[in-house]
Amino acid sequence: MEELQDQKERVLSYNLGSSELESLGYNRILLQVCGRAGHGKSSFINSLRYAVHGGRFEATASEASATESQGGNTRRRTSYPLTEVITLVDNRGFGKADNYEKEEIYTQLGNLQPLDEEVVWESCFDKRMKAITAAKLNSKDLLLPIFVYSVQCTMADESKEEIKEFLKNAQKLTGFLPIIILTKRYLGDVTTVKQQFKGLGMEQVFPVENYTSEDHIKTPKKDKTFLSILNKILDHVNFLGKEASSFGTQEEQHLKRVQMLLEIAHKNEKEKEKENLKAELDKKPVEKKEKFSCKIL
Ligand SMILES: Nc1nc2c(ncn2[C@@H]2O[C@H](COP(=O)(O)OP(=O)(O)OP(=O)(O)O)[C@@H](O)[C@H]2O)c(=O)[nH]1
Ligand SMILES: [Mg+2]
């Protein structure tokens, strides 16, 4: 029990003051929660808040809102402060995850979309380019990616490649190896899924059973799971704090992200052009070839 209290206090009193990260201009840790629609992102955020603050359970980050998880055109990133220094961000879940949608998720992850505002991600290439280049460095956030995945799904080979690419890009964008949260731990094969993520090079993989509206009876074991995850995250931040000079200032990180996003958007546009061209060619009736005829003069 004392251990639980210590872990809680460390989270509540943590600040970047003692770290070199502050001298590089960072003053807030943004835990960027992302993952497929319905895998438990909002519930994970609610669970962390409940474990740290207690009180009455509130599903503040709304659980599975049907309209949002269906991939509408308006996206919203909602922030939930956990402490003065740590803020949780509920990024919109991605469903079909085509190139275009992934690009949008990367702009959320790279903090190039504003928090707590409705944002429409343009389908027009020029407008997207403008949005990326115009994104201001308007925060002093240290971005840390958290990938939420339900063990109800084991990874098939093709989704493994897709997730691997996503995690690699998330690491490049933020400078942090993503932290993997395996939700619904009693509803699937947690050992296999954990092994799959380890096989993708992920070092921190945590199975959890979230507190939800249906089941939020507090237990020491559950609280311990969520508080330990937060403490491991702070260890990771401290580690990077010691390596701060190699991590770079927020301006450098921001420029790197803009550059990376422009490259991704450009690559996607080229792929789209190729697909359009192929579709055009497929539509054209194939010209019948004249039968070879040989006239004997
Ligand atoms: N048993 C169990 N159910 C969970 C767990 N986490 C989430 N759920 C349930 O799964 C459903 C989806 O959870 P959400 O937290 O809304 O998922 P989400 O990723 O935020 O979904 P979107 O916002 O639509 O992308 C809800 O009905 C939750 O109650 C868990 O760890 N265990
Ligand atoms: Mg949600």
C-alpha cells in the first residue's frame, strides 16, 4: 500500500525542473494516446485519471462514441490534464487506416494539429501542404506516444507490417519508442500479442484491464498497474533528460516533424497519382490489335 502511495506521489509532484529538458524549452509532457478505433484509448485515459485522483469514477474521456469511431471528417484531439506537468491526449481512433488517414494521425502525433479544436483535414494536397507548413510551434510539449491495442485481435501478417511502420514513424516523430498498452487483457491471448509487439522491437509492453463504466471497482492490483505504467514513463523521460543534448530543442524537433510530414504527404500524393493513372488505364478499352496479315504482292 505504501508503494502505491509513493508511486502516486511521484506522479503528482513530478516536474521537469530538475531535468535538462526544461533548459531545452520543454515544460509539459504530452502523453499522446493513439490506436485503432474501439481498442480502449479513452478507457485507458479514464483509468489513469481514476488511479491517480480516485474519487467517483467518471468516464470523462468518452468511451466508444459511435460517430467518432466511424471515421467522420471532423477530428478532435481532446486533452485531459493529469497533473500540472502531465497531460493525456485522446487522439481520434483510426479505422481503415489508409495512407491519407495515417497522414492525419501523424499530424496529431507530431502535435501539428491544435488541441481541443475541431479540425478538418483537407483532402486537397495543396491545402494539406499549407496546413503542415503553417503549423506553428505553439507549445513546449515533450511528446510521448502511447499505442493502445486490444488483445482481442492478434496481428495478422499484413497488419503487423502496417503497425510496425506506424510505430517506427511515431518514434521518429517524437524521439520516443512508443509505449504499448494491451487492453482487454482477459479477453484474448495476451502472451502471443505481447510477443508480437516485442518482436517489433517494442521494449515497454503493458497488459491492462481498464476501469470502465461497467466495471470500475477499485482494486490495489489495478491501481498498481496504472501507477507503475506512469512511473515507467517518468523513468523514460528522466533517461532522455540525461541524454537531452542528443534529443534536441523543441524548435529542432518541430522542424524535423514538419519535414517528415511533408515527405509522407508527398509520398502519399505520388502513390495516389499512380493509382489514379492505373485506374484510368484500366478503364480504357484495350485497342484490338490488327491480326497480322501478310499480303503477298
Ligand atoms: N473488458 C474490457 N473492456 C474494455 C477495456 N477497455 C475498453 N473497454 C471497452 O471497449 C469499448 C471501447 O473502449 P473505448 O475506450 O471507448 O475505445 P476507444 O479506443 O477510445 O474508441 P474510439 O474513441 O471509438 O476510437 C468500451 O465499451 C469500453 O468499455 C478493457 O480493458 N477491458
Ligand atoms: Mg475514444
